[in-house]
Amino acid sequence: MTTEPPRGAEAPPELVQLLTPEGERVEHPDYDIDLTPEEVRGLYRDLVLVRRVDLEAVALQRQGELGIWASLLGQEAAQIGSGRALAESDMVFPTYREHGVAWCRGVDPVNLLGLFRGVNHGGWDPAEHNFHLYTIVIGSQTLHAVGYAMGVQRDGAVGENGAATIAYFGDGATSQGDVNESFIWASVFNAPIVFFCQNNQWAISEPLEKQSRIPLYRRASGFGFPGVRVDGNDVFACLAVTRKALADARSGQGPMMIEAFTYRMGAHTTSDDPTRYRLADELEAWKLKDPIERVRAYMFKNRIADQDFFDAIDAEADELGRDVRKRCLELPDPEPLAIFDHVYAEPHRLMDEERAQFAAYLEGFEG
């Protein structure tokens, strides 16, 4: 009797990989990248600090300080690699898990926590960071992203110094109508957009085989544009593949889909219990592919950093964790009527009526 290997334990043959789980640098005929030691150290720092913010957020939720949290644990390389590939002019349309991309766009992590603490509706200006507000509705941001990309196209912002759009979503979202409709629009209008799918193997409790009978990246060809599958735990490969896809989009070559083959090491959200639907040996197999450990191994082998560097990064991460926790707990509760402030840009009669009704309701509690 033979047993199947844990899901994802064996790397798919079509995977673009530049850094193995053991920290060995490999070449790829279509994608390569030449990183300086300083750039490698910067990527490592990003990975470690983003994971620290994520772990602090999970702890805050478990202690009742956040309503919920969607962890990125295990997906750091996909987010940091793609996030660092972005040009300043590119626009990002995230889901609710792109904390690493938010970090790359300069969004204060405490603003992310404020959303899940219930004290703001996002807390950052999308225009300032070129990073849209988090989208909770699965897949709807892909349509928004295509519309934005078509606007960029019509504004003539194409070429080497132009702008591209990137839309993030998960493997489960590929079953949503909005995502497939966005593929059609992007293809037909040759929109300058990159569809970045983080395939973390589980759509909450539904495994990948319940989503598709073929690799997700191959779906793109059915809509008329290219797709590629990259090792989502390899920050070098994610950077190289996304950088090229964005450059192609800016130059007028149209959309592309990137499937980052990765794994959700934690729960779907803090309200989920993954032990009810997946096996421990699957988790153990993916621990050997940890995105941070492979970069650390590469840096040691190539003498890019010494123990003092790693100790300094760990100390910075601990300080960041303390700072994020402190400022999160200090976030003021908003005034109840503030919920009406930013629903419409201009005065709105119905909204004014509802504000007055709610104000009257609140007055009933005043002694």
C-alpha cells in the first residue's frame, strides 16, 4: 500500500524557483535577478519584521484586542517579493491578508490593526500609498483593479515610465464570478494589470483540488493572456517574476497571471481551526520550505551577513512588536456618529436623516 505525499511536499515541475528551500541559488532561463548583498539583507529584514507584526496581531486578537485577524504566516515571500517589485506609480488592490505588501507601500501596521480592532475603516489614504483599502468581499477587488488599469490605459500612462496595476487574491477566489469576469475584461481590453494569486492550498477548509483540475496559472491561457507559476516561498523568484510582469504590463503587453505556490501555515483567520480539516504532516512538510529560513541559509553560505546582523534584526523585530502593541492599545475609539462621515463625498439627504435618527437614539442613553 502506497501513501500520498503531503500536499505540496513535492515542488511542481513547472515552478519558477531561484532559491531552493536549502538556500541554494539556482538559475532559470526566463527569469533571473542580480541582487546586491545590501538588497538581500533588505529583503530578509522585510520578511522578519512583517512576520513579527503578524505574530503580534494574532496575539492581540487572542487577548481580545482585535475582533479578528487574517494571518500571512508562510506567505511572507510572496508578498515581500511582489511588493518590492512595484514601482511608485503602480497601484495595488489587496484582499485582507496583504500585510506584507502594505509594509512595502509604507502603510503603518497600526492602521491595519485599527481596521480589525473596529476603530477605522482602513485608516490610510489609498492615493498616498498607491495601496487600496482592504477588500473583504472575496474577489471583488479584481474588477476594481481592472477598471483602474483601463483608466490608466486611457490616460495614456503607459510605457517605460508608465503605471501598472496589481490585484491580489487567493486560490479560492478563482472560483468567484468577479475574478473570471475581470479576466475577460482585462484580456479583451489588454489592460496593464498583473493578477497575483497566492495559492496557499486552502480556501478556508476547501483544498485546491476542489477549486481546479488544472494548475491555476494555466487558467489564464483560456482567457487569452499568459500565466506563470512561481515558488511563493522564494522571495527572489517572486521579485523577479513580478518585476518582469509589471514591466510588460507598463509597456503595453497586457495582463498576466502569477500563481504564487505557497502555503497558509496558520488558520484562515483567527476564527478558524485548521486542525479540523488538514493533517499535521502537511504542515510539517511545508515548514521545511520556510521563506525566511532559506534566505538566512543563503546569506550564511555566501557570507552576506554574520550573527551580529541576525541578532540586530531580531532585536529590531522585538522592538517593532512592542511598538505596534502599544500604539494599537492606545488607538482611540471613534465617536459613534463618525461612521457617517466618509460614506459619501458630498452631502446626502438620506445619510443626513439617518445621522439625525442615530444621534437621537444615542441621546436616549444620556443621563
